[in-house]
Amino acid sequence: MKLPELEQEVIDRIVEMAWEDRTPFDAIETQHGLLEKQVIALMRREMKESSFRMWRDRVSGRKTKHLGKREFFAGRFKSDNQKT
């Protein structure tokens, strides 16, 4: 897959965003112009094989990484036990 030329600083930020549970692929696309397939290709290129497999297992099917699968749209999770 053809990836755009990116500075190392931008690549590092995309990798960080991809690892974050609550950062959806749509946010990465909006900020950096990479589709989910491109993010996956970038992660495969930038990470060791074992780390990439661990990441893929982690994000595959995760609702928080796909806006269409989320049960919430805005705001942060707040536990019922949390004080105001």
C-alpha cells in the first residue's frame, strides 16, 4: 500500500494515536489524512512483527476505534461511583 511521505514526528504521533484505545481511526484520518488501511500498513512497517500482532489483536473489533460502532459520541466516560 502506498503511504504518503511523512516526517518521523508525524509518524510517531500516528503510532501513538493508533495505540490509544479511545482514539478512533476517523480521528487519525481527519488529522493526518490516513485511512484505516494506511494506518495498519504504517503500523506494520514501523513496528516489530510481534508488537504489530499484539496491536492488531488489541484493536480488531474494538468499538472505541470505530466511530460507527461506538455507543457514545462525545464526552468522556464517567463512572457512577465518581464524584462530581
